[in-house]
Amino acid sequence: MTLRRTSIVILTALAAAAAGPAPAATARTGTAYHVDCAAGDDTASGTSAGTAWRSVARAGRHTFGPGDRLLLKRGTSCTGVLAPKGAGAAGAPVRIDDYGPARSAKPRIEGGGARAALHLVNTEQWEIRDLDLSNTGPATTTERRAGLYVQLTDYGVAHHFVVDGVDVHDVNGADFKDPDPSGGILFAVQGSARPTRFDGVRVTDSTVRHVDRTGIGTASTWGRDADALSTGVRFLRNTVRDVGGDGIVVQKARGALAERNRVDGFNMRSAGYNAGLWAWQSDDVVYQYNEVTGGHGTRDSMAYDIDGGNHRNVYRYNYSHDNEGGFLLVCNAEDTVSDGNRVHDNISVNDRNTASPYGVISVVCGASTDTLIYRNTVVTDRTDTALVSNNGPTGVTFKDNVFVGAPGAGSPIKDTVSTYEGNLYWNTAQPRDPRAVTADPRFAATTPRAPGDVRLRPGSPARGAGTPIADGTTRDYFGNRIPDPPNIGADQGR
């Protein structure tokens, strides 16, 4: 995979993402049904606010059709599972939304320890907005639970799901990951008889907090067959806090976009391997303008991850800080190939991983192919962590990065395998870099704590010392145009 080909694929994916979602349908010919869990009546028709149903169980007995709406009253709290039947159609999805006093709280559904508070099964064309979901039951190590769970089994292609402004919290499911996970907002593909995938999943402006184990994600039992990779996956502007395991996961998808999300506190209660924001067996995924912090533990717990079977994934314009597991993991899993991945124009401040063989950046597992890590700024204040650690895999090139170790004793680079070209080193060293710049980068702050602190002051030896890369990228993390020649590191200001 050449840089040029990678650039074309990435730009195509970004162009599709920039086009945004399809406009909402303007003509809705269905019926509006209402639920008022404080004052409704399950024997009523539900077709007006004055004849609202009383329970989500009653709503679950109804079969909804194209253009129908299910409206829950603001300021009320429902107990039980909302598992509506039916499906929408192209241009006329079924909508779940709220009604009532604008200043009242979002309508709440408490699942009470069921499989999910809101559960959709083998359906499509649904839009879900402005709900508050929780699902707390007795402490468990065996029960899978979720806030919102969309589940397909041998369905084929399921189109158009929108989740917007939904708050999920307090889900105490067991520590199950794949293929039937516990967590907050989850889209899962199961079965083996018919290739099944999602086409069009948008989760926007939603929050997930204190759930076990995955915050937001997709999962699938299917392999990497072209007809089983979900498409149109968009995770935008979401906040994930205090999750037991992974923060946001894209699994078995093609052309997904994760943008402007914030993960704060992940791997808080899991015995497994977890990351803040990452993909598994996915192609052409773009992660940009995200922030990940508060990763707990050193059994992985990296902010970002290039893991098994990922092709042409791109991390750019992301910020990582104060994660116990580090900034980045490069791990090509057994019997898979990770190829053509790019990590550039990101900032890592005071991430760490003190457990061997890990570091702020960890290259472990099997060899990858054509993995390029460039124009990033990586700085740590810890002497007991390696800036880069590699226990043997090949296929990774570090180019035009700024590496800054802890003041005084510094922080090592433990890598005798990867390729290094033209990086800047301060309070650390890599003798295998033939074009190394060993000098103080002259950051805006002597002890960086935020992205702006790693901007370059006038006279920085990183300015103009980089090498142009034809990847189609024209701006840096801060919005500056990338000059020719570029600077070393994430700040391209002049």
C-alpha cells in the first residue's frame, strides 16, 4: 500500500463523512403514540397526549410501521424494557422521541437488570432521540446488560439507525465483550447462516457513564467478508465516562468515522484488554479530533489502538493525556494482517505505561505491514515509562515526531526493530535514527499539561526540519496550514 493510494482511500472516506447524514424525512404519514408512565392508561389508544399509554411494556406490544412515532413524556420515569416491534422504511423511519414540557428532564427508562432498557431486534429504519436510559440489577458476573441494544441475527443488511441526545448510565452488566457485549449503546451482529451487517449507524451528541463494560460500539460474529462489514458507522460528539472496559469500539466495519468524542475513564473494572477508542478487523476507519484520558491499568489501557486485521485506518488530530496504559498500541493479532495504517498529527501529553513490554507507544504482538507514525508530539513527565517500547514486531516507521522525556533523568526509547527517520529527541535518544535532531523543541510551556503547551516557540529546531509527505493532509492539529518543508511534530505554525 503506497502513501498515495492510502491518501486517496482516506480522502474518499472523509468526503463521504463530510457530506453528513441523509436529511430527515419531511413527510411522515404514520401515527404518533404516547407513553406517560406517571398518568397514562394501558387500555387507552395512545394516539394523543390525553390518551397516552402507561407503560413501556404496552408500547412493546405494538407493531410500529413507517413514519410512526413513539413519544415518551418528559419528566417521567418508566420501569421495564422498551422492546418495540416493527420497522420503518427508507425516508420514513420509526422515531422514538419525547414530548411534554421543554424544561423537564428527558424521559427515563430503567431496565431493572434486563438484557437492555431499550432493545431492538432484527429490524431497521429507527431513530432514537432524547432519552435517559439506565439498567441496574443485582450484582452479576454472568448476565449481559445494556442501555440501548440493537441486535441482528441472520438478518441481512439493516439500514438507518440514528441515536441522538441519548444519555445512558448505571448499567452493571458482566464483563462480556464479544460477540454479545454488555455496555451502554451497542450494535451487535450475530448468527452464522446469513451474512449480516448494519448500513447507516449514527450515534451523536450522546453520553454514556458508569457502565460495564463497553461504552459505545459495534460487534459482529462474522469475519472480514466484504458483505459482512458494516458501513456508514458514525460516532460523533459523544462523551463516555467511567466505563468498565472499552470506551468506543468500531468492530468489523468499513469507512467508519469517529470524530470529536471524549472518553474519560476506561478499563475501570474489567479483567480483559481494553482501549479508549479503537477498531478491530475494520477498513478505512478515520478517528479525528477525539480526546481520551483516564485509562486505568497497564494491561493495554491505551488511548488508541491499531489492533488485529485493520487496514488503512487513520488516527489524526487526536489528543491523549494521563492514561496509565499509554497513548498508542500497535498489535497485529495472530492470523491477521494489519496494513497501511497511519497515525499522524496527534498530541500525547503525560501518558505512561510502566509494565514491560509496554510504553507510551507500544509495538507488540505480531508484525504489521506499512504502519507509519509521523508528525506527532509525544511528551511524558515520567522517568519510569518508555516513550516507545517494542518487543520484536516489525513494519512500523516513526518519522518527523517530537519525543520528549521527563526532565532530568529522561525517559528511554526501547526499540531496536522499528525504522526511525528524522525525529526530534529531548531527554531521550534513539541512536538508530540517521537524521535525528537532538535538541530542546522549545515548547510554549516547559512542563506541558495541555495541547497548546506543545506549540513551538520561535527559534525551535523543529521548525522547517521535517520532510513533506504526500498524504493529502493540509492542516495540523491546531488548524495551521502545513508548510513546505513541514515542522517536526504536531505544531505546524510558523
